[in-house]
Amino acid sequence: MNKIGFTFSGILVITGIITLLKTTIINLVMPQIGRAAFQCAMAGSYTPNEYHIDFIVINIVAVCLIVIGVVLGYIFYRKETGK
């Protein structure tokens, strides 16, 4: 039974890491897409800050998923090897 818990804790960690990677990629790509759209429209002025998305809550949840997954994985691993 602890093997199932260990597997799901690994899934939590992987989910958190993938979420952090996705939000980082979006924050890197959106200003470049905004600049391209600005150049096509040729109107107004371009500032990268207008295309920055705030992912602070999502990043905090992702870090919590990683920490919880690591702690639960350690607990399940210790229970399995303690037998």
C-alpha cells in the first residue's frame, strides 16, 4: 500500500515542477509575442510590463505541491523500508 502512496507523491512533485516550468515559459514568451503584435499593428508604444502575467499564487501552489510530495514520498519510503 505504501508503494501506491509513494507513486502518487512522485506525481505531486512532477505536477509541481511542470507547473513551474509552464509559468516560466509563458512569462518568457508573452513579452515577445506582445512585441510582435505591436510591430504588426504599428500603434502606440510597447512596454514589456504590459505583457507580464502574475503567476504568484500558482507558483506558490506548485512549490507547496513539490514540498508536500517530497515529504510524503520520504514518509512512504521510510515506512516501506522499515518493515
